[in-house]
Amino acid sequence: MDQARLRRLLRDVKKGKLPVEDAFAELKDLPFADLGYANLDLHRPLRGGFPEVVFGESKSKEQLAGIVGALRAQPGVVMVTRLSEEKAALCLEIAPEGRHFPQARMFVIRRKVRKLGRVAIVTAGTSDIPVAEEAAVTAEALGATAERIYDVGVAGIHRLLKRREAISKAKVAVVVAGMEGALASAVGGLVGIPVIAVPTSVGYGASFGGVAALLGMLNSCSPNVAVVNIDNGFGGGFLASLIARK
Amino acid sequence: MDQARLRRLLRDVKKGKLPVEDAFAELKDLPFADLGYANLDLHRPLRGGFPEVVFGESKSKEQLAGIVGALRAQPGVVMVTRLSEEKAALCLEIAPEGRHFPQARMFVIRRKVRKLGRVAIVTAGTSDIPVAEEAAVTAEALGATAERIYDVGVAGIHRLLKRREAISKAKVAVVVAGMEGALASAVGGLVGIPVIAVPTSVGYGASFGGVAALLGMLNSCSPNVAVVNIDNGFGGGFLASLIARK
Amino acid sequence: MDQARLRRLLRDVKKGKLPVEDAFAELKDLPFADLGYANLDLHRPLRGGFPEVVFGESKSKEQLAGIVGALRAQPGVVMVTRLSEEKAALCLEIAPEGRHFPQARMFVIRRKVRKLGRVAIVTAGTSDIPVAEEAAVTAEALGATAERIYDVGVAGIHRLLKRREAISKAKVAVVVAGMEGALASAVGGLVGIPVIAVPTSVGYGASFGGVAALLGMLNSCSPNVAVVNIDNGFGGGFLASLIARK
Amino acid sequence: MDQARLRRLLRDVKKGKLPVEDAFAELKDLPFADLGYANLDLHRPLRGGFPEVVFGESKSKEQLAGIVGALRAQPGVVMVTRLSEEKAALCLEIAPEGRHFPQARMFVIRRKVRKLGRVAIVTAGTSDIPVAEEAAVTAEALGATAERIYDVGVAGIHRLLKRREAISKAKVAVVVAGMEGALASAVGGLVGIPVIAVPTSVGYGASFGGVAALLGMLNSCSPNVAVVNIDNGFGGGFLASLIARK
Amino acid sequence: MDQARLRRLLRDVKKGKLPVEDAFAELKDLPFADLGYANLDLHRPLRGGFPEVVFGESKSKEQLAGIVGALRAQPGVVMVTRLSEEKAALCLEIAPEGRHFPQARMFVIRRKVRKLGRVAIVTAGTSDIPVAEEAAVTAEALGATAERIYDVGVAGIHRLLKRREAISKAKVAVVVAGMEGALASAVGGLVGIPVIAVPTSVGYGASFGGVAALLGMLNSCSPNVAVVNIDNGFGGGFLASLIARK
Amino acid sequence: MDQARLRRLLRDVKKGKLPVEDAFAELKDLPFADLGYANLDLHRPLRGGFPEVVFGESKSKEQLAGIVGALRAQPGVVMVTRLSEEKAALCLEIAPEGRHFPQARMFVIRRKVRKLGRVAIVTAGTSDIPVAEEAAVTAEALGATAERIYDVGVAGIHRLLKRREAISKAKVAVVVAGMEGALASAVGGLVGIPVIAVPTSVGYGASFGGVAALLGMLNSCSPNVAVVNIDNGFGGGFLASLIARK
Amino acid sequence: MDQARLRRLLRDVKKGKLPVEDAFAELKDLPFADLGYANLDLHRPLRGGFPEVVFGESKSKEQLAGIVGALRAQPGVVMVTRLSEEKAALCLEIAPEGRHFPQARMFVIRRKVRKLGRVAIVTAGTSDIPVAEEAAVTAEALGATAERIYDVGVAGIHRLLKRREAISKAKVAVVVAGMEGALASAVGGLVGIPVIAVPTSVGYGASFGGVAALLGMLNSCSPNVAVVNIDNGFGGGFLASLIARK
Amino acid sequence: MDQARLRRLLRDVKKGKLPVEDAFAELKDLPFADLGYANLDLHRPLRGGFPEVVFGESKSKEQLAGIVGALRAQPGVVMVTRLSEEKAALCLEIAPEGRHFPQARMFVIRRKVRKLGRVAIVTAGTSDIPVAEEAAVTAEALGATAERIYDVGVAGIHRLLKRREAISKAKVAVVVAGMEGALASAVGGLVGIPVIAVPTSVGYGASFGGVAALLGMLNSCSPNVAVVNIDNGFGGGFLASLIARK
């Protein structure tokens, strides 16, 4: 229930147009209506640019078609993640104004959004790039400028040092790394900005599908590092965009 | 805001005693008041017998004294769990009408509560009894009749079989077992009532502080078994009491 | 050995129709007969409505055909879980009176059963629905009324709050959630009924195939929550039905 | 820059072919200068308010005395974490201008710092408060305004809803929770700001010293949540302060 | 109910001394009595030498005194494991005919038992000896001859080779080892007898309290190796004694 | 080098028929020859009936053909485990005197072996049967009599009790169970013989591929239980056969 | 070096107060130059024989073609690991001077390299050979002599003893083993040289994909053992080659 | 039996001074004597400087006194690790020629040893120093020169870069780090020498007592890194010394 309707209802009671008991019946359910409202309060600014996100992996083609069809009619950015080639083609068919980002495995319908600050997307190796692209495409769709700095892992630390200044200019860095995940600590130590670490499942054996990188990042000796789920490039890009609001 | 007050408010608006804007100001915050109300809806019947529970282990003596002092003025049952002897003595000093159950490590101020059905509390060994007593004392304080059936582990399955009938008469069984936790499956297979399994940290080595029992219970081949946290006698007794409502 | 036969035997001994040693030979094996009996005691009411359950996943097509063929001749409900499309078609061929529930991946031969109370089946997201349907179809086959309340996860808490009342009307709630599994705690806090939590393997990375949800549910701060195995919709629905007995 | 080029550059300066300022411009970006400088770049603003942090737990009393004695002569904020009462007293003796925060187990010598924005510090229960206080004291020492919102766990979701607006006004929220850690998801869903989740070791049994909360937070269905180490209140407060820079 | 009594009862029925209904009342509870009997069938030969075992660690001094007092009146061997010095002294006071084995932390009242075969008890290092002694004392009390072969770990494989023949003469070997637990595989490869492997918690760091040894032993490339719980010397000695029956 | 040859060599030295340096050259390599001998000592009786075992899963078809071709020329039993249908057909082609056991996934060339005692092979469910058959076929090939007792899990404990006597007659029981693995404890409690427990990977979710059953069996409250690797039917059957030697 | 000093130095060069060579000496140690240089320092000798290594598994065929095409123009050894047959064929097409090692799954373009010492490559079983070949091919490409000693696991310890001398002659041993990984400890105890242990994922059940072997090797009772990642034959061969430098 | 003695024995047989049967009796046990010899072959050079090592933690004071008393009479270096202050004092009393290293918690009786090369001991933080000192003291006692480079963790990467050259001059580096253990990768990337990584238990929460560092090091993207057990400074120093042999 929005505020205008609430005022009208109260006026109707006053004028005798609405019996007390009818108003009571409607208002006693208000919390949820109002909560919905509260929720709109939250979502409204998002609708002005922040995404409706669909996790594509667990959706059937029918579901996906329906959801994308419905969302393209909405004013906000639409983002579908973890898409196979086939599902991406389907999305494009339904919403030709959108764009497919194969490396990021995303489909995006871009909208005019408020300009955000710069987000550095940093990877340890080339195998981490798909996850990094998910973060970068997300950040760009949300209005941020994504500065891609790839393949600067700590085994060749000079590569990272050369890019220190570029990272420092961002408002936030998303560090994407598998194996031992040490890059997050190294970047965190080099720059004075928040670092969102995204562990990846790149590795084998005792990397345990990204657990080694995850633990390494959680135990970072740099205090400006926080961590999201393994391979969660979208989450890294989304959170960085929130931080990059000017 | 309770319903009576909401009705009064609407009547006052109707009568012109309350300006629309004032009513609006009060009602636009209603969700939380109403949610509070909704919550009261939940808690009120509990206050008529269900406990205010205090996890004693993490409270300082000062905090404990304050909380028990405040709660004894309330009409509902008061239960404090995981008490040291020293803290239990403190509780008794503050609320002499309460009772200390040393084996269960609980302090309880009993109140008149609605009578619930019978709850069987079953243990595998004698070392599981403290956790079982926490469940039993909880169930009794909530109005249930606790049938204690202790030391009937599967290594001597005939002990359990002798007690099958006694367990069957209950509306629900709480099975408390450490080590391999096999008793939950065995009881679940013997009786047609719900079984709440409480793994205990009894054991050593590869029991991993109760994890072996927990996993055993989660993988029970009897489909009438659900599990609560390791050593969570209170939770087992509480949930069983909800199920034992007639 | 049933009681009538035991009486007859004793009478035959008294009348001298049965030598003591013969009676002894028969009675010394009684435990198992009697235990069988005890077991019948348990199973008999189940046969009046409670299911013979077959875990379809690990059965060959031959085994499945044989089992379903045998069970359809029995008076009780027949439930086969975790069926592929192909195996479901086989079941339908053998027992055309049964019904296939594709989303739940179950095959059910319904029978006249005692009416049970209402069971709320609640999911966090749409990906949890197959497991929830397994619970709902199970509960319905057992005589319960299943109230489906889907996609009300805590990331949009207002969706859940709107359905609070609907959940409260049930005798028990089955909460089905993957990822962090927080919904079980939230539902447990909103309603005063037992909550059976079913963690699902929905998620990726550090969800570890449902372990994150499982641990979250086991550590629920709401004391009315118990947990079954990951993706065990059948178990959740079965146990809830036991609790929903009027 | 290779050696040949460096030699040539120096010769050009000598010969007057290259102005000193041009050579300076090129050489001042020499990585090492830059690295040292970059590091200064990072540390300098910190020294103007950001902390020198000492992890008190692993230091001997002698080491602690020496370090605090040295740091108090520096212009920047000094923070010592995880202090016993005894070590805190020692800190106060050496630097009476500092202040001991017993609940946060910190010792802080405050300095004039740049004013940062508002940071909401939210806890699930009262047992999480020490970790939350570490975050709050850290944020305050760094110039942020800490809004403490304690004991609003999801088991009583209305408590959280009442505080939604207060959290929304902050630039970032630090959510501190043990057990199942569900609060991070719930807060993340309610507000459109970044959420830094701090799992705590509060709980027992299958909480595994905070692992359950950690996994819950990493798998949050709210995409604006990132996580730091278990019980790492300092890290949460530090990172939130970086984000709260205006 | 024992067989003699069953026969008597049947005879009484025959003679008319016992009404059918009275016999029926008694016999309808027979299963459990009979099961008790079945159980006696199992325990009786044990009472002729096999132990009543008490896990001393989890017993209070009062409980221990009561149990030992009761057991000494029985004809079978009495074994109390995991005893502190203090509890052992108590046992000796109550049952001076018993003996305390400090290294094994056991108290044993020996009885005349059937002679069993030879059991080799083999350890990797000196730190494994307490667990090995628990196995050896157990085996000896049960009638076996324990051949102690200590400190022959694989890091000095020649030490083991020198003792190959001595091990081969036994009917079964109990191999006790911590750290990597490799000794079980080595012994298993050298001899053609069953090997019961007892992992110990000797080690540190990635030994994880005996898990490394446990996993090593479970994955033994020698097919004649089975494993008991970490530090379970008693179980190793008990099972070996069963195998060593001639 | 055998003892006769050693004696002869020394005599030749004495007689001057063998120069000291030649004898030295031969004897200084003695340890390995002797060790090989020692090894033969071990293997020789095995060759009279105990198997050459080939783990078929990791062998290429070429390797398998070569190995089976070589082994069939040897006097001892030949056993190949974990065979696909295709590889089994290949084995049969190469050694038509052998036999394929499809359920056990084994190929066996039987030989005349010493008769061993009775081994009970017990399973909890029907899904455990392939692993049990691997144990049974192994035991039979080695000379034991395998008593198959299948589908007697603890969820229907009376099924097990009916078979207690049959199990008791064996010299050793192999208990094969997945899910919670409780059957090992139950069997261990019912009979006074050694129990070799084989956890299986039957189950889902928190069974973790057999870990739940493995932990349950390691923590068995019955002291006559030892455990082999998950799904290691061969190991269970082999070790049981060693124990069943008369 | 701070900026002021850099400016002063340049001015001094200009004014002739500082000879170019003195300035050069100071500036050539500027960390960045040094870092670049240092890095060259490291890489230069490598380029003269040490490999450019490409992890083939995570590369697309296009990427692989590009990388191999570029690297073959360089003077150093080129190594591509974890190649499918198809990708190996592609490599051979692009660089026919290279060689494919199918068992090691590597492609190598050999170059003239400095001769290194002898490296013993030891395996427990035949299934470990692919990983061992990766180590051996790596070591040989780097200039070492690889001594292959395969299938000498501890279950038949005499096989290892026969090869002790051969292993001792190497400067370092790479021990490759799955299952319980005990071979590393046994080799470590037999020889006085460094042992690099490579756990393999050979095994099943509780080997957990190589974790059991990994833990066994980390807990080795032989102090001359260090461990690399599961299945990391390349790492083992590379590190051994560094150690085998004469 | 050493070679000289074997030759003498054979000569005595030849000369008739030793009857064939006496020689036979002695030689038939030769394998083990020879193996002992082989073992002496290994140990002899060690005795010329390499240590007899005693793990002090698990020894009683009596055992320690006896062992140290015995070892001081031997020619080789004596090292006792993990000593409490009290036990160290005892060692000094018994062997006043030894020296106590409190930070390393070691007691060492130094002997004249062959000079080895330089070993760099590098730590991430100050809390890692005790483990590093254990490595350094071990290396020094064995003849190496230990270059201590402490507190150069990746959070301040420039500190490490400054010490690159110093590390490069060593023949091998021992890198000691807790928390995320990233330093091993960074050092491995900077220098072309073997790196032995020692994870430490420094950290809290998700460091899991050193597991995070251990996994990070095992997954190092630098191929010249191998890992020893958590906190195993002795192992790191010992293995490095073997590598540092000139």
C-alpha cells in the first residue's frame, strides 16, 4: 500500500465513506503491504539502473524464455549469468536488443544508468579470466568503468608492481585468483582501496575446487580484503559497483 | 499496536477526534508495530507456558543475574541452560522458587502449563544422559511427560527391544546418542512415531566431537528421523514438545 | 507368531495334544516370530495408508518392474522416488493406476488413507522446488494437505512475511532451501510449529553440494528446527506427515 | 628500464641534452621509487589517521611495551587488538593518553582523522557483541560514525525490520553473526548498501567454531555481501571504513 | 527367561498347575526374555574369560567405585580403560585383587581364561606405546600371548625386517602407529596374517589428531589390513584376541 | 639364497674351491637375495591358493590381456576386480577356464585351495550387494564358504535378528553397509565373532560417498568391529578368509 | 631512494660533479631495474635451458597454437603439460621439432641445456607411472638424468630394498605414490638424499582423490621429505632438477 | 656387519680358524646385519655431523635425561626439539657442553661438521619466528650458514623485494608463513632456487591451525616450492641442509 492510498483511506473513514470495520480489515494486513513498500523503497533506486539478475544455470529454456521476455519490458538493467551458448542464443532471439558476452557467459540488456566510479578487475592467471569477465561485464552494466588487469599473479610479482598505479586509481579492486589465491593479499598490501577477493576453482589436487584460494583470501594479512563465494564473479562485480558509487 | 488500539484509532478518525495526518503518521509506521504484533501472536501462547530460554554458557554472572531477575516477573516458564554449578547457585539465590537440575545443567522456574503428550527420551549409553536430561527437563517444564529410557544402544540390541512398547506409547521420541549414533535408525525402524535425533559429542578419535553420530543420523535409513545440533538436548526436548501437543 | 496361535499352542499343551518338547522347540524361536509380530504391529497401521517406498535411483529396470508389480497387489500406498523419465514410464506401464509426478521425480499409487492435517512446504528459491515437490507429493499421498509456499527466501524477507499466516495454519512446516539455508531459521522464528528443514544441493562453490545449507540449518537459532539429509524431500514429507497426524 | 637506457639517460643529462626535470619525471616512476613511494602513498594518508595496528594476542608483554612506546610517538592512530586485561593495563601505563575498550579487547590512541561516513554495526545476538565492538571501535578510531544495532537475529525477524531504516542510512553495514550466520543474507536483502559479513565462533557442535556461519555468509543469496575471517571484527571495521570514505 | 524355566513352565501347563492364561501372560513377553537369552548365549562364553569392559574416562569416581564393586563379584575378567592415576588407585582400593597397568592406563581383574594364540603388538615409535600397551594388556587378560615389537617404524625399515619372523609366528598382528601410519602397510606386506591397524593421535599439524594415520591405514595397499578407531588400543587387542582363538 | 646354497658356498670357501673375494662379492648382496627369499617364504603358501589380484579398473585392455595371460600359467588363484563388461569379456577370451561374476565385477580363475571356514557376508540393503558379492566371490575363491545374508539393515531390526544364528555359525562376518553404516554395530553386538565392516558409497547428500558409513563403523560401540576402505569388498573378503583359516 | 635525492643526483650528473658511471652504479640497483633485472637474472639462465611451461589443460586449442608458435621462436626449452592426444597432435603440427610423450601427456621442444645430476623417480605402483613420467620427462628436458624405479611400493618392501643403492646414487629422489603414500617415508628412511614426494590421486573411497597420500607424506617420519600438490609430476621434476644442479 | 668383518670371517673360514657351521650361524642372519650395515652406510656420514634428533615434546623427563646422557657420548650432533624451559634446563644439567636456544625451543650439542652452503630462512611475520628459528638452528648445527630474513610478508611486498638479492645468494630458501601462506609463492617467483615452505599455525578462525597456509603453499603457482608439515621448522631446516650440500 503506498502512502497516497493510505491517506485516501483515512480520509474516506473520516468522511464516512468507508466503514471503520472495512478500513480495519484492510489495515490489519498493512504490515505486509507496507513491507512490500519498504522493499520497493529498496528496489526502486535499483530499478533505475541496478539489475534484475537471473542465475541462468539452473533455469530450463522455457523458464529462461519467460523470464527474459518479462524482464525486457522493465526499465532496469537485465543480467543473466552462467549461460550456455545455446541458452544465450535463446536470450538473443527473445531480446535482440541485448548482448551476449561469451567469455563472461552472460547476457545483458543494458539501460541508461547512473555513472559509477572505476573498478579494477585483477586476475592472477589467464584461466581466471572468465570469472573476471563476469565481474567486469556486471560492473560495466551497472555504470562502473572496469579496468581489466589480467595475469599478474604473485609468481612474477614484477608484473603486478608495474600495474600498481593503475589499480590505485580505482575506487575498489576485484581480485580474481585460483590456486593459492595469494594475489588478494599482495594487491591489498599495495593499494589503499577496498579489495573484493573472488576465489576461483582454477587448480587441481589440493586446491579442492577453489577451497585453497578461498581460505588463503579469508586469512589475508591485508586488512582491506573481503571475500565472496568461489567463482562468484557476478557477486564481486556487483558489490564493487555498490562501493564505487560516487 | 494491538487490534483494539487500531480499532480505537480508526473510530477516533471517524469521529473527528484524531486528524487524518496524525493517524497517518502513526499508521505509516505500522508494519513494524504490526510485525511486533505478529510476533506477539507467536509469543503470546508461548508466554502461557513456553519458555523464555537463556543460553547460560555465554553469559557473565552479572548478565545472568539481571536476566533471571527480570524473567521471574514474567508469567511464562523460565529455562536457563548449560549452567555451571556456580551460576546455578546464583540463579537459585535470585529466584528461590526455581529449581536446579545438576545433571541437565539447567535452572528452571516452572509455571502452570498446558498438558502435552508423552515424549520418550532414549539414550545409547550412560555418557549420553546429561544431554538427554536437558531434553527431558525441557520437555517436562513445557508440559510433556518424559519417559526416560536410557542405555539401550545397538551393541546390545535386546535392551532396546525390551523397551519398544514403552517408546511406541509416546507421541515422539528423542534419541540421544554419540559414537556412531546408530540408535536413531534402530528406534526409527521399531516405532511409527517421529524421532528427533540428538547426536552427542561422546566418543573420541574419529567421532570428531559428534560429527560421526551427526552424519549417521542424517543418513538414517529410517525415514522418520530428523536431527538437531550436536549436544542440543534443549532443542530436541523443545521440538518434541511442539510435536507432542495434543 | 500371533497371539491366537500362542493361546492355541498353550491349550494344546494343556490338553496333551502337543508334547512339551515340541512346544518348547517352537517357543524357543519365538522371539523372532514375536518380533515379526511386533514389527507387524508397527507396519500394520502403515499398510493402511503409509507407503511402501522404493528408492528408484539405485534399482535396475528389471528390479523396479518386479518390485512395482509386487507392491501394486498390496493394499498400501506405493511410492517410488528419484525416477528418471524412462523408469517412470516403465512404472506406468506396469501399474497404469499409478501416477507420475515429473517435477518430484516420483511415481505413486494412491490408496484411501486416513486424513492428516496441513503441512506447509516452503522453499527459498525456484531451484529448490523439485525437492519440495518430492516432500509435497509424499505428504499428499500419505493423507496430508500440502500448502505450497515457494520462492520466499530471506534475501527478500517481505515475501516470506506475507505468507506467515498461511504457514502458521499448518501443523508443521517443511522448509526446503539451498545456498545458506537461512530460510529455516527465519520460518522457525515466525511460527510456533515444528519445522523440518531440508537442505538442498542448490548452489555452487563453497555450498559444497548442500553442506553450507545443512550446517546453517543444524545451527539454527530457532529451537523448533530439525534437519534431514541433503535433498531428502521424501524424508521431510514423510516425517511431517507423521507429525501432522491429528 | 634497461641498463643501456639508464646509462644513456644519465649521459644526456650530463651533456645537457636532457633537462634535469625531464630525467626526474622519467626516473621518479621507476618502479622502486614508485613502490617505496606507492607504499608511502598508501601509508601516508593512513598515518594521517589510519591505524598502525598491532595484533596483541601473539605479542609478549615486553614486545608490546616496546611497540606501543614507539608508536605513540608517531602521528597516526594506534590500535592494539585482542588484548588481555593485563596487557591492556600495560598499554595504559605506557601511553596514558590512550584508551582501553574492554568489550572490544582493544587499546586505542586516537588522533585527529578525516571524518568518514556512517557504518552500521549489526549483530545477531548478544554473544556476538565483543566482535562487533572490535569493528565499531576500529571504525570510530578511523573517523567513521558507528551505528550499533545489536541482537536483531533472524529468529525474531521483526527486530531487524524495525531497524531497517537505521541500517539503510549507513554507507556500509558490518553484520556480525555466529551460529547459522543468516543475518547477513537478511540484512543484504533489506538494504541497498555493501554488507561486510563477520562470522563469529559463537555456537557449539556443528557450528565448528564459526565455519557454519562462514559458509552461510559465503553462500548468501544477497549479492551485496562479502565476508572476512571468523571473529575478525577489526577487518570488518577497517574495510567498512575504507568504503565509508566520502 | 532361561530354557530350564521355559521347560518348567510348559510342564506346569501340561500338569494343570499353571492356567493357560497365566502362561500366556508370561510368554507373550517372551521375545525380550528370549532375546535376553540370545544375548546370554553371546555373553556366556565371554563371561568365561572375556571381559566386562568399563570406559573409565567418562565415569565419575562414584560411578567407577560402584561398577568395579559390582563386577568383581562376577566370574569374568574385568577391564577398566583410560584411567587416571587417581581413579586407578580407587579401583585398587575397591578390588585389591586387581592390577593397575599405568602405561596402558588400565585396571584389570584377571580370571582363569581359555588360552588363546599369539598376538603380535607392533608400534612405529615410542610415543605409540601407551596405545599398544592397552592392546597388549587387553589381549593378555583375554588369554592371548602378546609379543611386543616396539619402535620399528618405516623410517628405519631394517628394524622392522629384523622382526619379520617374530611377527609371522603370531596368528594376528596389531599395528599401532601415528603420523603417516605407513607401518600397517609395511607389516601387511611382510606377513601373511591378519593385521588390525590402530592409528594413534601421535603427531602434530597435518596429522589432524590421527586422521592422517587413519586414512593411510584405510588406504593400505596390503589387503590384509583392517582399521579401528584412533587410539583404540582396547579395540585392537580385543578383536585380535577373537581372531587368535585356536 | 637358500640355506643349502649358503652352506655349500661356505664349504667351497673352506676347501679353497671358491676364492674369498668371489664369496665376498656374492655374500655382500645377500640381504636382498635373502629378503627376496623371506618374501618367497611369505608368498609361497599363498601361491598354493591365495590370489594374484589385479585391480582391473586402472589397467588398459592391453595391460590386462598381458597380465591375465601371464597369470593363468601360474598355479595360484587369479582374481581380477572392478571389471567392466568389456574387460571381463576380454579376460574370458584370454582365459576361457576362468569365470566372470558380473554382480561382483570380478573375473576369477579358480584353483584347488585349502578349505577354509565359514564367512558370513551381511548387507544392510540391496544396493550394497555388488560390494558384498566382491567379498563373497573373493572368499569363495580362497576356499571359504560364504554365507550370504542380504538386506537386513537396522531400520527393520527383526530381519537381522532372524538371521543371528546363521551369522553366529561363521568364523567371521563381513558387514557391508552404506548410509549410516549402523549394521556393523548391530551385528557386532549380536555375535561373538570378528566383524570386518565394509562401508559402501550407497547414499546421497551427507553420506559423502561413504564417509558417514565409514565414520559410523570406526566409532562402533561394539569392540569386535574393524573397518576397511569404502567399497573395498575384495579387502573385506580377503581379510575374512585369512581369519577363517582353520 | 626519495625524489629529492634523485633530483640531486641528476643535477650532480649534469654539473659534472658525479661521473656517469657512479650514477649508473647507484641507479642500476634501483629496485625496479633490479626487480626487472633480478627477474631477468632468474629467467635468463632458465631461458638458456629452463622451460617456458604451459599448463595445457586449461588452454583452448587456439590459445595453445598461439603460445606454442610464439615459444618455439625462443631459445629456451618449451614444455606443455596435461595434453590430450588431440592437443598434442596440434602442438606437433605447429612445432614438428618437438616431441610428444603420451604417457606423461607432455609436449617438449628440447634445447641444449646445462647437464644436471641424477634424479631418481620412484613409484609405488604402475598406476602412478603417468605422474612419474611427467616428472621424469621434465627432469630430462631440464638436463637431469632420470633414473626410473617403478612399482616398488611398501606392500612388497623387498622390491624397494633391492633398489636402494640405485636410489642412493641420485642427488635427489622424486617419490610418486597414491593410496596411503607410505613409500615416501620408506625411501626417506633408506637414503640420505632429499626426497620430493608427489601424492597421486590413485585410489578410491577414503583416498579422497589423493588426500590420504598427501597427508601421509606431510606427516612422514623421515625428515628429508617435502611434498608438492597431488598429481603434480611437473613440480616434482622441476624442483628435483633445481636440487640436482651440480 | 661391516665389510671388513665379512672379509675377515671368510678368511677365517678359509684358514680353518672358523668352522663352517659357526660361520653359517652368523651369516644366516646376515640380511639384517647387512641391512643394518646399509643403514649404517646411511647414518655414518650423518654421525659425522648430521643429528641424532629427539622430539622432546612427547618424552618424559626421565626418558629425556637417559637419551641425552647416551647421545652425548656419540660423535654426532645432538638435537632435541620442542623443549619446555624446564626440560631444556634438565638437558643443560646433563650435558653442559650443549646449548639451549629458547626461541627455537631446542637443545643442541654441536660437533665439528662438514661446511654446507647458505640457507635463507624467510618469515612472513614476527609470530612465525619461533618456527623459523627451529629451522635456522637446525641448519646451523648441520653446518649450513643461515641467513635470517624475517617479517617480509606479502602485505608489504616492498619489504620482500628489498631482500631479494640476499635470498638469491642462498642455495635454498626455507619460507615460514602462517595465515594465507602467500609468501612461499612470492619468494618462489623471485628467486631461482629451491624453496621449502613451512606453514605455521599462526592465525585464527579459518586458518584452521595452519591448514589455510598449508593449502596455499601446496597450490603455489611457483613450481620451485615443496612443503613440509605445519610448524615443522626442524624438517624445513634439515631438508634445506641436505640440499645445501656443496
